[in-house]
Amino acid sequence: MKVKKGAVISVIIVLLLIGGGFYYSLQLRNRARTDLARQIVSDGGGRWARPDSVEELRRSIATYERRIQRYVQTAARRANYWKLLGLHLQQRGLHEDALQAFQRAIDLLPEDAIVHHHTGVSAAIRAKSFHIFPGREAPERVQHFELAEQAFLRAIDLDDRYTRPRYSLGVLYVFDLNRPEDAIEHLQRVLEVSRGDLEAMFVLARAFYMTDNFRSALELFDRIIATSQDERTRASAQNNREAVLRRIHG
């Protein structure tokens, strides 16, 4: 059976492309190993400064690369397990247990903004369960509110456009810590990213009201009334608007 010359050439081209792709992938992997080795040498200072140290490290990385990758994948799976467990516990109202699960997830994956945000949510809810009775203090309440604030701020630091921790922080400042002036910037940022967030508008309007910025509060309530399709939401905004007017006119 005759084989067409064009078909043979096509097969050769495919094989060359595959071989070239494999060679390019190998070069990238070797370069990554070398870069990592150089970083280790640089971070190690004089203790690693030997002429052959980079090459030795590169060979060591190649030798243990599969083992390292398996460990990384295992650690990532463990972090995801604790994250999912924390979310399930949080949904069921088991916030102290959720906090412990989130802490385990953060230990393994400390730069997950979502875990930090949900840590703050559970900490804030848990704080409210510690009541301050007459003549007694509730240090756990203070500690949990501090944890909530730190967790929200860390989530924002990790992902500046992640609006939920900004909203949650605004709620914390307005309704729990009596610091409405600190809430305003975060809630305004939420509305810059998500202009139609009615919940953020309500909380921001409350922050303006608490800081005697009545005009801005009225503008927000007017905006809610003009844009919301829900009758209850509009009625709530209208009631709040009237309360602001009563405060202005005495």
C-alpha cells in the first residue's frame, strides 16, 4: 500500500511539534528548579555561598520534586477540608467549632481571603453570646470582637475587591462597636464595586445618621426608594427617611 508523501510529512511535523513541546516544557521545569535553587542560596546568605551550591540544589529539587508535589497537594486538600467543614458548621450555627476549623485551614493556607472573612463572621456572632452582667466583665466578648475585626481586615488586605468583608466590617463598626465613622470608607468602597448593593446602602445610611451627616443619609434612602423593586425594602427606606427628617426638624 502506497503512503502519500503529504501524509508522511504531516506525521513528521506532528512528531516534531510534540517533541518540541516536550523539550520546551522540560526547559521551563529546569529553569524553575534553577530559579528556586538560586532563591534558596540568596536567602541562605554566606552559609550556602559555594560555587556549586545552585547546581547541587537544582539536582536535589529534581530528585524530590514528585514527593514535594504530593505533599503540596495533600496540604491543599487538608486545607480545603477544614475550610468546608468550617462553612458547614457555621451554617448550622456552631460558630465556636467553626472557628476552630477555620483556624486549621488558615494554618495550612494563610492567604485565603474567604476563610478569613468567615472567621470574622463566626467570631462576631460568637461575641454576642458573651453577656456582660452587672459588676462583671466579659473578656471573651472583647476578644471575639477583636478577632472579627482583624479577620475582616486581613481578608480585605488579601483581596481589595472582595466586598463581603468590607460590608461585614461596616456592620461590625456600626452595630456592634459603635464606630460608625470607621465604617463609612469601607461601605463606600462596597458601593463603588457593587452600586446596587441595597444592604450596604442601608448600613452606610445608618453610619451617616450616627455621625450627623443627615443629608448623605437622606440621599441614600432616596436612592433605595428609587431603585428597589421590593415594596418592603422601599417601605423600610421610607420609614428611615422620615426618622431622619424628624431628627433634623426636631
